[in-house]
Amino acid sequence: MGYVPLGTDPYAAHQRLLRLVGTPRCVLDVGGSSGYLGRELTRRGAQVVVIDNDADAVAAARRDGVDAHVVDISREDPPGKPGEYDAVLCGDVLEHLADPAAALRRLRPFVAPGGRLVASVPNGANWALRLSLLAGRWNYTDRGLLDRTHLRNFTRRSFLETIGAGGFEVVETDVTCPIPVLRGGRLSAAAHAVALVLPGLLAYQHLAMARPVSVEKVAGDPLNL
């Protein structure tokens, strides 16, 4: 099976996620597949642990020297101790989970004080999906916004609310808005800038960086809104 390679377009998902992750000491890459982001973070000096529920992907990551484990985050804790990770990365993971907020609550104790969660999800209210629905079409595909393995669709608001319900406070948001030609150039930069103004309509993916909130705050305000 082939896996997605690391993307180099500075306005596409991989590089936007890496920007939000920053330069942590220790990273948990949830749903990290064959380790394409994990390897890049390792190259930048981080200690990286990859988890995924796809045994073949984990095997591929291990063959490349990645510390990878088969873990279903909807039912199992990740490896490591509480507070071990400076960053937890969930790149296009939450839409594959029946209860994404519960998964975030499971992950939250493993984030170090002052650490960060970085997550991305497809935009379920993207303009192309709105037009398709208006035309009476909602056809699932092997990849993309209507990937047939998605269990949840997110708008920008429901994405941010889910992060809050998971025990995190959003600090920064971002988007992707890919164009089919000349990726990484001025057109990509312009598309990204416009999508930041109208993220609910134009974003292809919503991204966020969030900090864990205190146990007391979660107990007093479950949605952290």
C-alpha cells in the first residue's frame, strides 16, 4: 500500500501543521500513518512517537526507524506518561472518530503543562460541498472532503467546540485552500489569505493550535467556550 508523502507546499496541510507544532522536545503524532510528519519532526530535533490503528502503516513507519505503535485512540491510551508530550498532533484524525471530544479528553493528560494540541479537519461546509448538496449530490469518494471513512463532518464552529469539549483552549487557527495549479506560489498565497477572511466558506481544512486547560476549568465549563 502506498502512503501520502510529506508535502512541501508552504500553504498546504503538512507545512501548516508543522508551523503550528513549532519546535517541541517530544511529540505524539496521533494517526501518524507511515510517519511522514514524524520523520520531519525528528529531523528538526524532536523525539517523536507515532500511533495509528493501521498495522500496515505502523509497520512501514517502523521500517523507516520511526517509534510507532498500533493504538486505537478511541479505546486505548497512547504510550507514555502523563505530561510527557510537548505537542500532540492530530492531523485529519478527528473526523474518523465516533466521539472526537472523548478522544481529546483521553489525550489531554499526556500533554505537558504549557504544551499544545495541533489538529486539522476537513471543512464540511466548504463551498464545493454546499454546491453539491444544493444540486442533490453527496457522493462519498476514496479521498478528499467526502472520504468514505469519515464518521463526522465539521464546520469551523463545531471543530473549535469539539476542541473545547476535549479540554483545550484554542490559541490560533489556520486554514488550507489548495488550488490545482502552481502550488506554493503567489496564487497559493493569495488563496490562503482570502480563505483566512472567509474560512467557513472557502477553507478546505480547518487547523487549530490549542493549550490544555486546567482540570478545574474543564470541570466548571465542559465546553470551554
